[in-house]
Amino acid sequence: MELTFFNVAVAVTIAIGFAAINAAYLVWAERRGAGRIQRRPGPNINGPLGLLQPPLDGIKLMAKQLIIPGGADKALFIAAPVLAMAPAIVSFVTLPFSDTIVAHNLNVGVLAIFAFASLGGISLLFAGWSSRNKYAVMSSVRAVSQAIAYEIPMLVTVITVVMIAGTMNLTDIVAAQKGGIWNWNIFPFKAGLFNPLMTMSFLIFFICALAETNRAPFDLGEAESELVAGFHTEYGSMGFGLFFMGEYANIVVGACLTTLLFLGGWSCPFGLFPGVWWFLLKIYVIIATIIWIRWTFPRTTIYGLLNLSWKILIPFSLFNLLLTAGLLKVF
Amino acid sequence: MSVPIHIQPDETFVLNVGPQHPATHGVLRVKMEMDGEYIVNAETVIGYIHRMHEKMGELKTYPQYYMNLSRMDYLGALGYSHGHVLLVEKVAGIEVPERAEYIRAITVELNRIASHLFWFGAFVMDLGGFSPLMYALQDREHILDMLERITGSRLTYSYYRFGGLYNDIDDQFIESAREFIPRMRKSLKKYHKLVTGNIIFIKRLKDNAILSKETCRKYGASSAVARGSGINYDVRKNEPYSVYPEFDFDVPVYPEGDSLARYNVRMAEIEQSLRIIEQGLDKLPDGPIMPKKAPKIIKPPAGDYYQAVETARGNFGIRLISDGTKVPYRLKLRSPTYSNMHLFDETAKGMLIMDALAFMGSLDLVIPEIDR
Amino acid sequence: MVTYFSEIFSGLWSLIIGLSITFREFFSPTVTVHYPYEQVVMPERFRGHIQLKGDEEGNPKCVVCMMCQRACPSGCITVAGKKKEGEKKKTLSKYTLDFTKCSLCGSCVESCNFDALEFSKEYKLASTRKEDFIMDLMQRLEEQNK
Amino acid sequence: MIVEKTKKALDVLFPQQKAEQEAEDDTPVSTTPENEAHETKKEEPRPNGLIERDYAVHGYHLDAQVAPEQLFSAIEIIDGLEFFLESITGVDWIEDDQMEIIYDFSRYDFDLCRVVIRTRVARDTPVVPTITPIYAGANWHERETHDFFGIKFDGHPHLIPLLLPEDADFHPLLKDFKA
């Protein structure tokens, strides 16, 4: 598809539309899922099954007044929520949904997405620092140290996958995993290469995706019971709305990446008719597990979290990288 | 995990874990001088919900003081009324029929389970897990409904009267209590699988704020805070009162002294209370619930009297100095969380704020009971 | 080295057990009462605010003996009666309950020897004005009788 | 047995009572310490000394009244015998123009012994030495008693109001306190 203005405009609006709807209705899915886990119905008053809840929430958030605290650093204060939402939306442009449906097929797709993902950590720092609130500063320092600690094992596992597939182009990575469930990267006995640690690298990648988006057992950034509301304590209406949507958009990006890199994108488990519906099915299964994990586990401590990353995840992923390189050399 | 901190004086900032804070379960303020995430020193400021129960004690006659006790600790209110009623019966020499004593023991233990369940839910929520709170409250709801059916209110029961009870329990209460026990045991197993075994939970609480026996003795800590550090002290066993000698139950004691030990003690206590209720229901005699000639006006002889009782939060003591009139001369309420919370300042030095708040959760605080 | 690995695997296993429990909870029925649509039935001994009991023709059984006023710890009951000519017993003229101070301890109902007071089952008492809680129980009795 | 041990330990504080005790032992007088305390309470305040109380009625075993100067050494004896501080109560005896501070002690182990140590101070100059160096747990108790009665605990590290607002200068539990 050559790059005319029209194609790019259509592709970008579709990507942003997908991201916005997904972010909004993930909030609804999380609240209903959490409700059902806790033996209560979850939102069910506005509209059938509470489906009108996200738009009404959006309107309510927009109607509220955006209060900027007295001594806040105005520029950074406004930039932070935008920076939280923008990378997630932009990375949808390069995410292929099926071999034909892709906004813009970059040759260095994986690199682009992780470049945008690292922006997320900076937005937390801006939010915490600029809102001039002790709790926010403490939580932003925590969130940045967490983001750094978990970016390394994530990138190392991604390098392993890129090495196996030979390219950085997401469509080709999925093409390398075509044909049947045993051909996916998650399983060790791929054709021509036998690497027992691939399932574990999938697990490492999944844990890092959770930690990167401040979710589940690693939500130290906005630890409700300690730091009141973490870095977005001072944010009022759409400021908080953008952070909230940014978080869910990041979850969707994380789920898409896990599917693309490890679960064979849009290829079907028994190799018959690949298509975008397999891809969507896998994403929503992963998102359901993310929500499920959040409402089951308590929060880790900051030193527990950093120990987990530096002492367990990074050694394992480096070892896995060397093992894959060795095996590729041999076979 | 306390790390020796080397602080420059201008390096620290004061953080108000203020009266309105999700982890303080009430209006308690801890002024923490922090160096980054480490607490340099903490100063607890209380008194935000101080209602001066002791002055009310000096203005109201004995029967009018029933309701104050359940307003002190609304989670385990019956334990406090039990202490007050036992004291005045001992001093004024009122005979309590056997059936009333048994019903009191059963309802106090039910109330203790309800209080421990609420603590369990709030404690796990402090550490970040939200679902166990809902399961705990769901089990607690059964107890509250049972008690509401016979006493008339859910939390602040003024159910005990000098010499007996406000009204009798009926068969439906006994039957629902019997059916509650196996259901509670099943959900206890669920909690142990969901929370106690969870590695994140264990890693979070292991070696967190270790209390030595000496600190507990110097501060007069009681209940799970003392029993978590290996001190075998339970007022029901050390100073047997009312009908507790008839029940055989044991007092869970864990020697480690960290928050995990305090957690285990309270979870084991729920099991022990279930055993007490079972035996109480089996041995429940019939008969009246009030003595024949219950005195309307209570005038205890002059003197200085003390009664200690084991409530959900520790050994609650009442000191009564009466001068023979209808109104007590001085009524001192010794609240257990007051002493348990007092050791927070010293232990929180050098801890991370996350560990300190987990430690505060393991102390099972109810702030109106501290402030009285 | 072995403990290092065994700790990781036992840790993962405990996480999976936790997930299995919430999975089972996910599919068990909800237990909450959806308040505005389903009403909660108060048990028979529920202690709402006190109300007067009427005899057969509906006038209150109260004989203005002031026992409840004296027994109340927070002094929220004010009773006034007047003696109609030709009758030896006083009849009730005013009975107000200041529900802002009442703590529902039940001493008044207990101290009334003429069984003229009982607890109502009223629990929906939200209001924005303080005066709504200074209740005139005589008037409530009339409404009840209608 | 712990009750006797504490009794012997505390007796060292009251030499004159020991002399009177010997006099009383060889002339068996029927008045047990129980009602003898009642009589003395009515007429003049109780002399400093140790009385053994009946636990079933009063709720504690030993009741020692000490002068404020002996307070510190009495508490040191008690601390030596592994008691834990239960509470500190202030009482305002307005008729005999005195203030009383009662220290409650109990034990963690199973041989039960509750000790009460009380001191009486003049009502207008209520000053008592603090026991925070021995029992750190007494810090809040003393601050609270100071809030309610105005009793000064000299040597207390941090004697600011605990339960009352910071600028409170009234003492609510005094008998002549008008709200």
C-alpha cells in the first residue's frame, strides 16, 4: 500500500477508533469482571448489562472541572496525561491485525512500538513531579524505577523472538509462526529449532507487560491503599480520564504484542483458515487473564518487585537469549 | 526489613499520613519524617474522634452507660459490654443465671469472629488484594444477620443487662448458628488457600516489623500483637471469668513476632471461637435469662474495683471507683488498641512506608477505641 | 540452588491455586441485595426509632408517668400531659422524641411498665434538615391509625 | 507464689509498716487487713503501705500506696519482676483536696498477680516523677492523665496534649470542671 495521505488518514482513524472503543469498554469489562469475582453484579443500571456505563462515565469526566493545583508546574502537569495516552494510541498504527489489515506496515515495527512504550514511564514522572504532592512524587519515583527494571527483561525476550524470526517486521514474525499450534513461538519444538525455554520466556514477557502497564500485583504506581491515588492524585476530570484510558490502551497494546510475538498472531491453532478473528480472540483471552490476575493477588513490595526483575527475570531472559543464539548457530 | 539509614538533617520531609487516609481505617494521623521512602521517625497523633466516654461514665447512672461501651469498639462491641456487665455484677453482687452466661459467651465469640473477619478483609485490602474483603464481608453478613435477629441492631448491640440479657434467643438463632459453623470452616479453608498460601502475601509479611517480647511487655500489648511474639497471654485463660473455664479451647501463639505471625494468630483464633460456639451450643442449659429479683437501681458499695476481659482486640479493663451512689465516682476504660498502637512509633523507625502500613494493618486498629 | 528453583515453582503454584479460587467465585451466583429494586426486610426485633402504641380506639396507652423520660441517658424524650376534669388519670398532650440524640439503647421501652412504647421498623430516615428528626410521636400515631 | 515474691519485694519500701507488722504478728489481733482498710479510709487517708486484697471482689491482689518519691523505686521493683503496665488512672479526690494516680500492673504468665500502685499528691501542686524511662508504654498514659487532670509528670519527654486539641488548657475530668 503506497503512502498516500488518504490511506494514512483512514488507517490512523481506524487505529485510534479501535483503541478508544477498546479502552472505554475494557473499563466496563474490568468492572463487571471484578464484580463477578467478588459475587456482586458490577455496573448493570445504565443500559442493558450496564453497556452505557463507559460513555456516561466519559461525559461525567468531561463535565468535571480540571483543577490545576496551586504550585503545580503547569506545562508538565498538562503534558503528562497526553503523554500517557499518546504512545498507546500511536503504537496501534504499526500493529498488524491480519496480513492485510494493518495501518502502516513498518519494517522496524517491533522497535517502533517499544520506543513509544518507553514514553509511558516519562509521563508518570511528569505527572508525579509536576502535581507538587508528596504522595505523587513518591509514587512517580516508584513507577519510574519499576518501568526501568522491567523494560530490560522485556526487550531481551523480544530480541530472542526477533532472532528466531529473523526480521523486525511484525507481519513476518507472525508469518514465521504459521501452520499449527506447535509452530508458535510459545512452544519449544518449532521446526528446525528446539529451545526448551520458550514457554518461560513467554511468561517473562507476560509479567513484564503487566509491570510495564502498572497492573495487577505490580501496581505500585497508583497504590490506592498507601499512596492515596499515586501519580494521578491531583488530576481532575479529563486528566484522570486520559490516564485511565491510557492505562487500558497500554493493556491492549501489551496483549496484542504478546499475541503477535508468542501466540502466532492471526494464525489459527490447527493451521486452516487464519484471520483477524483469531487475533481478536487471543487478545481478549489475555486481557481477561490480566483482569482476573488483578482481582486475585495482593501487591508486591517495591524491593520485592525490583528483586524479582533484577535477580530472576533478567538472568533467565539473558540465559534464554544465549541459548537461542547458540541453537540458531548450531542448526 | 529495616536498613540502617544515614540521614542528613535537611534531607528529610514530613509526610502526614493524615486523618483521612485509606490505610488508617479511621481518623488517626501519623506524622512521618521521611527520607525518600524510609521512615526516619514517626509520631502518632490521636484524638480526632475523642468523645470523653470517661466523663460520661461519671455523669450517667450504671444502667444508662450500657450503650457507651458498644460505641467504643463497634466491630467487637459485645466483648466490651461483657466486661462492663461482669464488673458491675461482681461489685453489686448480682447473680447471673447459667443460661444467660452461656448465651453471652456464644454471642461474644460470634462477635469476635465478625471482628476478625472484618480485620482480615481490611488487612488484605491494605496489601492490595481487593476480592478477599468481599468474601470476608459476605461471611460476616451471616453473623450480623443472626445477631440482628435476636438483639435488634447490627453493630452497637446493648444486649447485656446487669444480671442477664435484654431478651432471650430462639431456636432459629441456635439452628442458624449451628449451620454457620461448617460454612465458616469451609470459607476459612478458602481463605487459607487464596491468601495465606499466596507467595506474594508471604513475601510481603515475612520479617515485617518483628516485635520482641520485651517491647510487648514494655508497652503492655495484648491479643494477637503479644501472642504473635510468643507471649501466651489470653485473659480468658489467664484470668478465667464468666463461663469460659467450661470450654476447652487453646490459645494460638506464634513465636516469630512478624506480621505474618500476627496474621496466623488471628486466623487460628477464628477457628478457636468456632469451637467455643460449638461447645456453647451443645451445653446451652434452659432456664431464665434474668435473675428473679433483678435490682432496678444499682448502688455498688464504695471501693476500687477492676475487671479485665478478652475482647477481639486484646485485654480490655474497666476500673470502677464507686462512692456508693447511683453514679460511679470514676470509670477508667483501659483500651487494648491504645497500648498496641503505642508501639508503632518505635517499631516504624527505619521501615519503608509500605512495610509500616502493612504493620499498622496487622495491629488491627479501631480508632474510636483508641481515642475513647 | 535447588531451594532457589523450588521456591519459584512453589510460588507459581500458589499463584495458580489463588487464580483457581477466584475462577470458581466468578461463576458462583451473586449474593448482594440490589437495594433500590429489592427491599430489605427488617427482622421482628429491629430497633428503629420508638413510637407510641395505641389501644383499641387508637389513643395512646401512655399515662404520662415520665419513667421513659427519666430513663433516657441522652434526654431526648419530652413528655407533657394534662389532667382533663372528671378523670383521675392524666392524658398525653405532647410526646416529642429528639432522634438526633437518641442512641437506640432501648432503656425507654424497657422502663415503660404500661407497654405504651415500641420500636418502629423504620430505617429509611434520610433527610437534609435537622428539624425532621424532632419527631412528634402523637402525630405519627394518628397517621398510623388512619 | 509470685504474689508472695512481689509482696516481699515491695515490703522493702515500707520499713515502718514492717515494724508494725512484727508488733501485730506476736499479738494476734483479729482485724484482717481487709476491713481495717475500710475503717481507715473513712477517717483519715490511708497510710502508705501494702495491703493484700481479695482478687474475687476487687480484681487485683496487691495494693500498695507509696509516696511520690518512692514511686520510681517501686516501679523499678515491679519492672524487675516482669510485670507489664496495664494502665495509669488519675482520680480527683476533691473532698480531701488530693489527686491520686493509680498504676495497674499485670503478668503475662499463668501465675496470676495484679499489682496496683497508687500515689496521692496535693490537688493544687500535682507533680509526680515520670516512669517512661522504665516503661516506654507509659508515655501516652501519662500524657492522657495530664490532659484530663493537669497532673505534671516531670521528666516526661513530650508532655503535650494527646487526646485534647493542642491548645487545650482545660482539664475535663476534674470534679470542679464546668463544660
